[in-house]
Amino acid sequence: MRVYLDYAATSPVRGDVLEEMMPYLTGKFGNADSLHSFGREAALAVTAARDHVAEVLGVEPREVYFTSGGTEAVNWAVRKLGEGGALVSPIEHASALAAMKLRKKSRLLKVGGDGIVSAEQVISALDEEIGLVCVMAVNNETGSIQPIEEISKVCRERGVLLFTDCVQAAPSQDLKALCARADAVALSGHKLGAPKGVGALIVRKGAKLSPLIAGGEQERGLRGGTLNVAGIVGFAAALSFSQKNRELFCAHTGALRDRFERTIFARLGKDVKRDGEMRVPNLSHLTFAKGGEALLNLLDLKGVAASGGAACSSHAALPSHVLLAMGRTEEEAGRGVRFSFGLETTEEETDYAASAVAECLGG
């Protein structure tokens, strides 16, 4: 049996999403910036998708900027949103941590051993040099849900912009509420059943945003590059489906995640530790006594796909920066494994995967 438990890395393109995209991959293939009928047809599709995304998120269409994905959206926000330095949480995606180094007067926040960045930690770190706070809504490794509402209140009281990476939050969290609390939000299509290579940065009215990619007038002159029309259409469709079906997603994946963990803990006991608190229902990050890359390889041989953390960093063979920030040792931080579930995951697959993990570890 082959079992895919790495939905946090990417998800399959939904059939209904592909159906929406197909006309713009074939007959309606025009460049949205061309002035002829083919171009106008493509431009109308982009406008309709932008309007749809705005409606789903409760924002204005002009606040929606399409990107090549989450990494670009995060880079754009961290590097080019607002003025002054940035406070960035140490558990952010690698794209945020790398982008922070390119912004002057920026520094890291602190995080608790539970994987949560508190509003109090933000308050203690703020000073007159800081113009932007960056805290992701859901951590992409542990699944910990961050207190964005409380952090938002602090930022607004201090007159500081708040950016939140919602790439991992999108399948399970209320994005309309998150967009209402943040000045900017990053999203990625392939976590939701859209294709890879498309995402969005939502920037609320009044927040200053400078261009990241020069050389074109696309996206109101702020993001050069020919628009991925089919991807944008697919992104809008997938985002809409995901937000309409959040309760179903949470119920289904949460039941499977808990079923999976019950088996793991029953068979391995003290040799496994759960990472993170206040987690989203679709994600389980576990540290094993003999986990890490060796376990992932054994699971792959049994047909089970999981990961050691963010897929963007999985080839680096380094300890998890998230677990290190939470106070784990380098040795401990190299033994974690992330299992993530989707609507397509079945009970049979879940049981097979749990048994495979236990068997690989002698349980």
C-alpha cells in the first residue's frame, strides 16, 4: 500500500479545480496584458478570480496581489511592507527568516517551549525602530496555532503593521477573520488543491507596499511578470472550496490524526513525544527516540510518505529550526517527523501508516 501523509508539503490538484483551469490551458490561452480579444478573455478571467478571492477573504479586490506562491508572498511582505525594521518569529518558514536578513534593523522574537509566540513577547520586543511584526498563523512543522488576535491588538495599539503567513492555516482556519486582523496575509495554492506555482499576498488598504519584482506593470505596477491565468483561476476555485468546507476538513482530518496518534502512543509509549500545543487538526509532529531521516527512509520503503518538517528544507539534513527555537537540543531537533492528513486520507491508510511507524521502531 502507498500512503501519502504529507499534505502540509503539497496536495493533489482537485478535479473540480482542474476543470476550471482547463480552458485557460487550451483555447483561452491569451496573455492577460495583451490588448486583443485573446488577452481580454484572459484578463476577464483574472478579474473574476480576483473578485472571487476578495469575496472569500472579506477584502477588496485591489488588496489582492497574485504571486508565484507562498515563498514569494512571504518574501514580498517581509522585505517590502511598511517602513523600519521587522520583528520576525523564530518559527517562521525559512523564506521569512531569510528575507528578514535583507531588511535593516530586523531581529527575531522569542517563542515558548510550547511553540507559541505570545502577545507579551511581542510587547517586550517592540521599540521605535520596528515597523512590522511577522508571526505566522499556523506553524508549518508543529501545527501550533498562534494567537494572532492578541498580537493584532498589540500591533494596532502601537501603530505597527502585522504580517501573518497563512499558508498552513488556509485549510483549517477562518481566513476572513485572519485578514481582518492582519495588514498582510500570504497564501499558497498547492496546499489547497490548486496547482503549484500560484499564491497571493493580501495587503490591506493603508499599508505601504514596495515592488519586489521590477520590469512589468502587472499587479498595479507592483509585481512584474506575465500572470499565470490558469493557476490564478485554479487558486480562486480551490480557496473557495477550502473555506466553504473547513468544518468537514477539520472533522475528517482531526479524527484521523487522533486515531493515528492513539495507535502510535499505545505501541511506542515513552519513546515518542508530541510536539506543539494548540494544533490544527490535520497535522501531527512527533519526536521519536529513533526518528529523523532514518525513520523517514524506512517508512518510504513501506510506502508511507511523511516528512521531517518543511519540504523546502527537507534536503538540508539539518535539525529543525522550529524545535531548536522551542528549546530542544540539536539531537532532539533532528528526530522529529511530520505527518499531515487531507480530505482524501482514509482510515485504512491511517491504520497502515501508524502500524508501519510502530514496526519500523520495533513497537
